[in-house]
Amino acid sequence: MKRLFQNHFKRSVIPLSGAWKFLIDAECCGEEKGWQNGLPLGDTVIVPSAWNNELGLLNFEGCGWYERKFFTQGGTLSFEFESVMTLATVWLDGKKIGEHYGAFTQFELIVNDVTCGEHTLIVRADNRFDKNSFPQRHTDWFNYGGIARDVYAHELKGISILKNHIAYELDQNLTKATVNSLLELYNANAETITSPVCVKVGDTVIYNESVTVEGYSKLSLETPAVALENIKIWDTDAPNLYTVVTTTDTDDYVDKIGFRRIEVKDRDILLNNRSIELLGVNRHDEHPDWGFAFPAKLMKKDLDLICDMGCNTIRGSHYPNSQIFLDMLDERGILFWSEIPMWGCGFSWEALQNPVIIERGLNMHKEMTRYYYNHPSIIIWGMHNEIDTSQKFTLPLTEQYYKHLKEFGGNRLVTHASNHPYNDVCMGYNDIICINYYYGWYNYGDSTGKLTDWDMFVEKFRERAKEMGWDNKPVIMSEFGAAALAGFHSPFDSVRWSEEYQRELLEHCLELFHKTDYMRGTYIWQFCNIRTSPSMDINRARYFNNKGILDEYRNPKASYFKVKELYRRYSNK
Ligand code: ADA
């Protein structure tokens, strides 16, 4: 996968990004025509990319076929796809090798007995919606299609490493870590073999034993715990990382970890035993010229802007971001909230009780935790956003997701973003309460349209939390904001869509939330404007969600400077 550092020094990895042959298939009937054996014609596109950025395909929904020829030494290959939108079907030399659902999570397909020489890989990406879609059609982002992140073929030899999660516990003083490895190995040979498996964290070997794995089989292994003394903690001002090198006779995997503790206590959030106020923005990994195929160089630019504003955290609204972005956050000590694209208003009551959808969500949580487990920057797992948590039928799925994330997600806080502050029934499954609300922009039953509605909200929610027995949990304002059309200025007060009104609203909210005793953080909606779906027909001038404090090309609006002033003051920067 694309990372900030080298992942393998023994394993040979064939990069498959770059030029692919591409053909659209509006009716998705290419398979009947035998396209899985080779595309009859096609343009050249550069992967990763979204087809919507090709001329004439902005609103195309259907299937896109991709063909790529490559050479290999043969043996066992693991094809790694970082993101295909949304249903991917893959063929190697005309033979179907697998399928994957979900636009934003990575997947791998292992194929044994590949011959040495040239081969043809075909991918069909299908971004249509149906009743089982996840997300559902109605979202407040654009439905891009295509192969949006990088593709690789890994040549696996002998006992190979598919996964190595480093689990750890810290002592009270944060100087000692008790560490062990949760390994997943695969024997890429047909016969049973034995190989030494060695795991080194920094300079310390924490495991070095011979392991036997049957031919073409997987083996999960939990290594014994080892104590590491005098460790350097990963923190926002000192993002110390340790390199983890895992090797076998024939394979290797290099990753980075950081030791840190996140917990809640008496309405507070503690990072490494110290109270922290989360000062953040919601960010879509989207750009009008690139869609979700977001270039790493621009990620760095976004991060520079976000850090300059004094933020210490980002919410990856509303789906898992790419690993290279998480590497950047790990390196810079920025805290991250990672979630799956279960975007509320789009999911009807029927959808929320549909077992296929519930299972798809669970699977996305599994993939998110599988690939992102080692990133110290992730401190929050988001279960879902704005689904109807006022109804009891959302409890079982919330409970299921919560348990999974707590059991397999490492040391992280679990939450959901709720837009039902006064009647949510699922907040019991939140380590922190997270509220999305838009007084001053949308109208609710109790709105007066004035910014002082927010002052009323603060007291009203205090009562609600007390009534439900949740008043020991810290509260985060996970979304609030107002749209502003970049360049539209008004000398009058409170003129909607003006840069001034957005600034006024954000200033009011930030100052109020910052001084509210039970609130421990803010994620402004949103970092920059995003292209949205035509189904969002109200309130979305230009088919963009204009609540960015920067425009979609990252030019700051007036509120950017206000947020910068306030966030820097709150964090003493
Ligand atoms: C919701 C949602 C966001 C965005 C926002 C808005 O809270 O979670 O994705 O749609 O509203 O702009 O209205």
C-alpha cells in the first residue's frame, strides 16, 4: 500500500497504478459480452482516479471496466486494492478471483499457482445504488466511481505476513509498555513449511520462534507479552514512532507504531494522563478535480492548513481515509476520528433493519480496524453518523458495532455522531457523546433563528444527559456550522450565505462550547467546501456543500482566520 515509508525490503511488490485501459458499461452487461477476458477497446486512464473527472462522465453511474497487463515471476500473488468504488469484481486472465463491496476500505485477493510471465488483470467497478447500498443513494457527498486509490500485486513466497497488529498496555507512568503481536500468516507454498518468525519493535526483539503453517493456509498467532522499558510516548507535541519489523525466511513487513493512552474520566478526555480539548475540523478526502482519488501532495497541503489553524484533530468524515494520510497524521501528532460511511439521513428505517446493510457495516468496521489498527493518531472510531438513534431498532446494530470496535480496535474511544441530542437512545454505547446540530442554519422545533439558540441548547442538553445518567461522559460538538459563498460579503448583520455570518456563527459557537464545562471538543463542519450529490437539492448552491471555512480549492474564507485566532488561543499556540 502507499505509505510514507518502505513497507518491504524482501518481498517484491509490483505497482499496478498508472495506465489502464478503460471502458464504460452503462447497463453493466460487459460480462455477457466476455469483457472479463479482455476489453474490446478502451481509452487510457491513469489509476488512481475517479471516472467522473473524465470529460463527459461527471454524472456517470454504472460499471467501469479496467484492464492492465503486468509481468510477474509467478507463484502466489496477493492483489491489493486500496479503494474501488463501490462494488469491485476482479478477474485474472479471464478467471474471477474475487469481489469486494465498499468504496473506502482496502482489500486483498490471494491467487496461488500463477505462472511466470505476462498476465491480464480486469476490474469492474460498479457505483450504482440499490436497496442494499452502503451508503444509500442520498448522501451529502458526490457519488464518484472507479479505482480511487492505488493497486499492487505482492509476490508472496513461503510463510508470508498478512497482518501484524501490535497490542500494548502502558503502566501508570507511561514509561513501560507490555507488548505483543497479533499476527496473521499465510503459507504461499503448496506444502507445509516451517520458518522462523521474528518481530522487532524498535531495537527489541519481542518474538522469535519457528512457526509451521500448512500449505496455502492462514494461521493467526498471538505472541506472548514482552515488557519494553523507558519507552517514549507518542503525543501531539512529541509524536514518537517505533518501527516494527516482522520477518520470516522469505517475507517481511515494516510498519510504525506509537505508544499512547486515550481514556475518559469524569467528563474529561485524557491523552497520556493529561486533559485534552479536541480542536478540530471535519474533512472530506475530496477535491473537485480529483474526487476521492486525492493526491498525497494535496493531503500534505490540507494538513499544513489545518495545523496552521491550531487544530489538534481531524474527523475523517464520513469514511476511512487512505493509509498515507494516516501516516502523515502519525508523524505530525494530529489526532484522528475514523468512521464508516453510514450516513444517517440516507438510511431509511427499512434500511437500518436490513441484515445485508447491517452486515456490510460490520464488515467495513472489520476492514477499518484490520488495516488501521497500528496508527497511533486514530483515537476515535465512529460507528455511524446521524442515523435514527432516537429509535430502539438502532440499538442492536449500535451494540454490535460497539462491541466489535472495543474488542478488536485497540485503545480507542468509540462513539457515534448524533443529530438527536434530546431523544437519542443509543448514547449509552458511546465513550464520548458526539452531537451534530445546526442552530443558526437549519430550523428545529425550538429554533428562534438567533445564535442564542445555542446557549439554550447547552442547558437543555445538560438536563437531558442528567436525565439519562450520561452526565459523566464528555461531550464533543462533532458538527455545527453555516454555509458561506466565498466572496459574498454583507455589511449587514446575520446575512445568510455571507462570509461574515459564517464567521459570526462559528465564533459564537466556539466561544460558547469552549467555556461549557461538560464539553471537551469541537469539530467544525467543515474544513472546505465539497461537491455534493444532486439528491441534496435544497441548500446546496452550485451542488456544493458550502459550509467549508475554505472553498473547494482551499482558499480561506473570513471564518478561517477567526477559527485560527480562537483555536490558537485555546491551545496557547
Ligand atoms: C450533517 C452531515 C454532514 C453534512 C451536514 C450539513 O450533519 O453529517 O455530512 O451533510 O449535515 O451540511 O448539513
